[in-house]
Amino acid sequence: MAKKSHEHHDRPHRHHYDAEMLSVEEARERILSYFEVLPVESTDLVDSLGQVLAEDMVASFDIPPLANSAMDGYAVLASDTRGASTDAPVELVVTGVVAAGQLPDHPLEPGTAIRIMTGAPVPENADAVVPFEDTDELERRASGGSSEAIAIHLHAEPHGNVRGAGEDIESGETVLESGQILRAGEIGVIASLGHSTAKVIRRPVVAIVSTGDELLQPGDEPEPGKIFNSNAFSIAAMVKRYGGVPKILGIAKDTIESLTAALEEALDADLVVTSAGVSKGDYDVVKDVLSSKGEIALWSVRMRPAKPLAFGVLDRKDGTKVPHLGLPGNPVSAMVAFEQFGRSAIRLMMGKPEVEKPSVEAIMDDPIRNHDGRRVYARVQVYKDESGAYRAKSTGNQSSGVLSSMSLANGLAICPDHIGMIDAGEIAKVEMLDWPDDIF
């Protein structure tokens, strides 16, 4: 079957936009306008993984600081090995040994060799290193021969197996620039410059408050009519994944006193995230308390799941404000909304550029139906077929309360708001939640 594109599949299903609903992009732009890059901190190197460097890193010395051996072998004058081969070896007198971490105690003289280990400084006058395997060292040891001489079986080239001083990094060189995201390689480079810490933009602390009389904490005894609080833990995991520091504050009951106390405890964070209490049918107490503690706009976003979204600011006692993101209560809606908005806010606070999630174009095994003109984020499992093409299959029931569908998904297949359906066999853009090893 020829691949079809959803661009040809809007059929008679075009929808009229609800003027009260924001697009995902409009909502994200408004939300991000409330955030700014956080201050700089000094962090232990390993802990700085994924943070943004806040200063240029300039080398104060050469790396390596001295010319050193790239091999275990013998430091020689290349000219002394001219014409050497297995059939016509050149014998040289061994005048010493240089181990890694030691300095040579004498220069190399013509007609001699100095045994040397990988990383050890090359003796003065030596311009090449002959590997052990290109000598008769093993044969000499086996036969009990003298270690005061060595037969060279290789015509060495000048500078062969010698790492020059400053070959990696030269003194005065700007090795890393402010604004770079620190990965394992960058952290290794900083350590090679002798630093045990790095100046980076600090991680945002995200306070997470769950609301609802029906919630129990995981570990509590089950009760009739109650459900366990999953949202706090899935959102906390996402905060941590994207570089933030999650601060789970527990469950606020549907009372003014309980929610007020929870929010008071959350105000020292860089972002407050609540779940539930933002839909039109939710208890007014949630909206009333959030409004009384600051400013809140109850937005509808043209997306499914996660149409109801609250965003605003909460007032601190010192007159400053902290952004507040109110997520829907349904667990899938909360995760999808945080993926689209919370992730971007964390990146901005950490000084990272706004980038889209990695995506692929995949052939759908199952249709995505869009019945109300919202952008649909369908939970799918992306895989490769025998031809190497990406395909995406539904993870099952797409209800926003079916959290297991997220655990089965590695991507969100998108049906645009102006498209009535993407049918099986057609191509959809899939935002990847993960890059599993088995499809790459």
C-alpha cells in the first residue's frame, strides 16, 4: 500500500475554532512570558550534568602538559630505527624506564632506548615510541635474555606514538563557552582543567501539590471510594527528568484551610504545580483559593487530552510572585499538559533554548479520530517494520484516566486540530517521549 499523508485527509471534517480556547503554541508563549533564567550557582561536577555552564572555561596550562607516550614500548630516536624489520632488527641499549606519573631522569642518547609506559613523559631527544609488540621483549623474557638491550623490528616514523604537549588543549584556549549544556564529555573536560566544581545556572525547584478529598498517598491502606495519588509522582519524575528538583508536598483536601496551608508551604519554590480543580465542574474552593493567593487565568487549550489548564502567579509575603501551573486531575491529561508546558518552563529557567521534542514521521497502524477540533495527542508505541519504516500503534484505551496507556507509550502521535481523522496507513507526526534502543 502506498503511504498516504494526512495533508490530503481533511475531508469534510474541518472544525471551527473556539475563540475562547488557546492553541498549544499560544498557551505556551503566554506561560513562558512569566519565567526568567535563574541565578548562577557553583555545583559539584557530576551534579552539574544537564545544567547550563555560566562562564567560559579557559585553560591555564597545556593538556597534555608534556609530550607523552601513546603506547607501552620504547622511546627511541626514529633515525636509529632506519631500515629495521622483523628480518633485520636494530638492537639498541636500554638505559632506563619511565613509568606513568614519573619524569625521565636523563635524556635519550643516540643508539639507546628507554622503556616507557603509556602516558609517561617522553625523554628529551626521543622523537618516537616503538610498541612492545614490535620488539623482541617477550622472546628475551622467555629465554632469560638480557634486559639491557632490545631488538627493534619497526622502522619508526618521527613523532610516531608520541602525543605532543598541548595536543588536546593549549594554554589560554577557551575550551567551553558560557551557555553550553554540560554532558559527560564537557564534565570530563572541566575535570581535566583541574576544576572540581562548575558555575552553572541552578536547577528550578518545583513544588507539587495534589488536591482532592478522594486521594490517598501510596503506602496508605486502601479505602472504599478512594484512589492513590499518582499525579504527584509522575509529575515529579518528569520534573527530575527535565532537570528540575521536585518537591512533593502531599495532598490538599478540598477545603480553604488545607489548600491554603499547602500553597504557603510551596511559595519558596520556583514553580508551583497543582493537579485537579481547574475544570468548570470542579469545586470552586480550589479556584477561589488560587485566585485569593495571586492571579489566575482559567484557560482552555485546544488540545486533547488536557483541555482545562490554569496558569497564573501566587503572591509571596515579600511581594514577589511565583508562577503557578494548574494541571488537570486526570493522570494522562496532567502528564501531557506538563510535557507541553512544564518542560518548556523548566528549560527556560535553566537557561536552555526552547526546542521541540524529537519527532518522527510514522505510519499509523490505528486511526486517530478528532471529533471536536482540538489537537489530539494519541498515546502510541513507535517501532520499525521490516523495511525500516517507522510505524506507530495505539497503546489502547485513550481515555485520559487510563494511566497505563502512558506506561506503554514511547510517543504521542499528533492529529492537528483542523484534521478530522488520520486513518490507519496514513502518516502522523509523533513526538517521542523516549528513544528506545530496540528501534534505533
